[in-house]
Amino acid sequence: MTHLILLAALAATSFSVVVAQGIVPLVDKRFTYDNIPYRVDTDVGQPRGEQRGYNICNSTTEGPSSLCQTAFINSLDDFCLWAPAESGHTVGEIEGEMIAWCTKPGHGTRVIPDGTILGVQFTKSPDYVQVVGFMDQTKINMIAGDAGGEMDPHGADRRGNPMGGLLFTNAWTGGMIQSVEWHNFNGANMFCLKACDPRGPRAPQMCEHIYDTQGCGFNTPSNARRGAFESCASDSQNPPRTRRTSASGVVTVQHVRKHRDLWCERQCYRAYTWSGEY
Ligand SMILES: *[C@@H]1O[C@H](CO)[C@@H](O)[C@H](O)[C@H]1NC(C)=O
């Protein structure tokens, strides 16, 4: 089923439910960078409880107890992943409560410890920016061996995973703008985060949220390599699972084509990290 058909089906069948619960889907909430509320998700009395953290993040909130849920993807050395606030739970168990862990201080979040990121490719394409890479997931409170799962601004109740999670980037205009459609898969010591450009026509397709069991290789195929840190310009991959219907009605499912690197700039491991010994 394509995203558009799914949306149409949702609109047709569940409008009364949405009104009854009073939930505004996270994907419909738009913010400018200077107008972020304390909490994006103000729903109370819902089955999944309230938003775990907050969206106004600053030097006061930064550090190992931060519950900041405003994330960024700006460049090779400046991005965040959604990970647990405490260890002991799988991604699947607490995807609604993930908080932002960032490669650098300065965002009011937790800071990803040195030695966590073991290789990453940052890619900027006409439709999105993404980071894909390898990590020691236990350093960001994930369980060793957890195959992980998907975070995105949807979810069965449309409050997002995490609930109230926001993603911003300055990669497109130089100023911070909200990426409305995005997906982040963390698990099996890999991560991938793709932020789709809301100004482009294909954001919902490129950042499709329905292939949550398929992981990075399917949703964000890349040329990331362990031990390599590179920033690339690329063309766009095919949207995950592109279906084509021929004139005679034959449906074919295309293999996902990963992006093609146009140019890449490698950075050494030491330059990539902001501190620490290697
Ligand atoms: C810093 O963030 C906290 C938590 O969101 C908020 O309560 C506080 O008002 C912020 N401080 C400033 C100076 O914006």
C-alpha cells in the first residue's frame, strides 16, 4: 500500500476517532526554530501517557540527565540519534520515550560518548539529508544485541516515536528548519537517520514510516563503512519499495536503489571527535 492510499484510508475511517481523542498528529505540528513550545505533545489521558521530556533545550538541560526531545541533523559531526534515557529496555519497548543524544554539546541534550560512533556517512541529496553508520549501541543506553526499531513522527496513535520528538536541520537553507518527515533506525550496532526536505514533493515517500521491521539496509541504503567518516553529496535513493504499475496493469516492486555519491570528503577520526583519546 502506498503512503497516499494509507493516508486516504486513515482519513476515511478514523476521522471521528481523531476528533474524539482530540489528538493532532505530530506530523501536522509545524514550528519555527525560535517558536518551539516547552512540550510539543500536550495530550493527557491517552493510553501511552504523556510526553517523556521537553522541547525547549538549553545549557541548563544539557548533560547526562537531559530529557531533551528536540534533535538535529546538520552535518557529519553534528547530528543526534533517538536513544533511551535509561538502560534496560529494548527500542521496541520505549520508542515512544526516546530522547536526543547528539554528537556535540550545544543542543541542550545528552552528548554521545566518545567511542560510540565507529564510522558514519553523511549524505545530502536533493530530497533529504541522512547519516548512516556503525556504533557501540551500549554506550547510548541500548541493550547489547537489541536489533532495535524505528523512530518516526507517526506511530499507531500518531503522537510520534518519540511522542513529541522534533527534528531540525540547517543543512538546506543555512537557517534551522523543521524536518517534518524523518525516520531513524537504531539497532544491531547500526544507526540511520534520514530527514526529508519538507519543501520537496517526495518527503513522505522518501521518509516512509511503514517499513519499521526492515532496518537501515532497506530504508536508507548507503555507502557507510566501519572506520570511515565521510560527508557526501549524492543523488536521491528510490523511495523504499517503489511500486510501478504498467499500462497493462502489471505491478512490479523495484529493488531499492541506494543513492549514488557525487563527491565525498573524508574526515579523520580524530578531527571528527571533539575530545577524547583514540
Ligand atoms: C531552559 O530549558 C528549560 C527546560 O525546557 C526551560 O524550563 C527554561 O525556561 C529554559 N531556559 C531559558 C533561559 O530559556
